[in-house]
Amino acid sequence: MAESFDPRFDPRFQPGYSPSSKSASRADRRTAENETVPEKPGEQGKPKESGVPDEPGKPKKSGVPVEPETPKKSDVPDEPETSKKSDIPDEADESKESDEPGEPDSGSPDEHDPFERTLWVVAIALVVGGVVAAYWANGINYAQSAIGTPWTWQSIVQSSGWALSSPMITIGLALAVGLLFRRAMTWRPPK
Amino acid sequence: MRKRNPWIGLLWGIGIALVAGGYAANFWLQTFYYPPPGTPSPGPVVVFLQDLADNFVSPSLYVGFGTIAGLLFLHARSRKRTKKSVDSHG
């Protein structure tokens, strides 16, 4: 049976389409575009806005000329996406949206990210600073009598050290764990 | 065989180690409370470790439980995605 596609829609999204019949379907589509929607005079020669393939079931808006010889992305036959997706573990699926071209496929993509490196430094500084502040504040605790002595800069810094050390350590640890979470969510299995 | 995410395993280890370590440090600190009269000072190293444990007990318990909760959220999300993809393809 000869392939007859509805000329209003993209043949790739109609039943009976196969990549082998690409040339025929392309010709069909070109013919359909020329026949169904006449071009507006002002839009002649205008380049196509993007290479995004047309949505299924949606009629074409205008008869914008399509350059037939240029290999467009939309002309490439669709690969079965199900097999691709099932090969990737669940955790790695989450990174699909954030993938950028040029990123390495294996390992963690942010190994050389200066922002992440800065966050690691901040996390370590917070933990170490919290421990040092608390240790120093405990050390000078008995250096002076707590009764009847006025507030000095040392006692102010000491109480600040006590107040800040616990949140500093907590946030530092949470930051480090959060960075590990980020690594875990952007991890992809090596090919 | 399906490859496991090594970072998830590492995070599970860290979460459990933080909770267990924080609890153990708190337990160890309690052995120094109310010493009998005449007990000598434990020495500067132990005093430093006491300070360290005293500072780490609460943060490590918070972050450890937070890590485990975050991992459970992550597993729930990936399970939901897997189920959704199976439903849409099957």
C-alpha cells in the first residue's frame, strides 16, 4: 500500500511512517506545505526561526519556506528514546535537564567548577573556625573571674565564640553534605 | 548489571557515621561527668577531644539525620520517576 499521510500534519508523527520512507515523506510534506497554505508575500525568503520539530497534531502556522538541501535536525529520523532512558540508573536521570553540551559524560561534571571549589573551602573554614572558636573560648574561660568583672572585648568575643561555634559547625557540615548531594544528583554512569 | 551511584553510597555512609558518631561522642562525654573526688585531670589531649566532642555532638546529629532524610527524599523521587517512565512506556 502506498504511504498516504495527512498533508496537514508532519508525516513523522503519523501512523505508517518509517525512517526508510524519509525521502518520500519529506516530498509529501513539501508538497503539502506548498499546496495547503499559501505564502504571505512579506515572509518570502525569511529564514525559519528554529530547528525545533513541529508538534504532532498541530497544523503548521504558515508556509515559511524550508530549505530542502540543508540537513536539519528535524529531518533526522527519531531514535527510540525508550532504550536510551532505560539504560541509565534512576539517580542519573535527574541530571538530564541540567546537562550542558561539552560536559564530560563520566564522573562528576563539576570537578573543576570554581564556585563549587569555593563552597568546599567555605564548608571546611566554617567547621575548622567553629572548632577553633569554641576551643579558644573554653580555654580562656577560667582566666578571669566571671563575678564582678566588667564586660571586656575578650569576654564579648568569648561569648560570641560560644554562640557561633555550633551553628558554624552545623552549617559547614551541611554545606559539605549538600555538595555531595549535588555530586550525587549530577552523577552519570561511565560509558 | 545496573551501576550504582557511588555518591549515594558515600552519603549513606556519612549520614550513618554522623548519627552514630554524635551519639557515641555524647555517651563518651557523659563518662566524665561528676568524677569522684581526687580524680586527676585527664590531660590536655583528652580535654581537647572533650571540647571537640562537645562541639560536634549536636551538629553531627542534626546533619546526620538531615542527610538520611535527604537521601530518603532522593530515593522517593527517583522511584517516582522510574514508576512514571514504566507507566508511560508500558
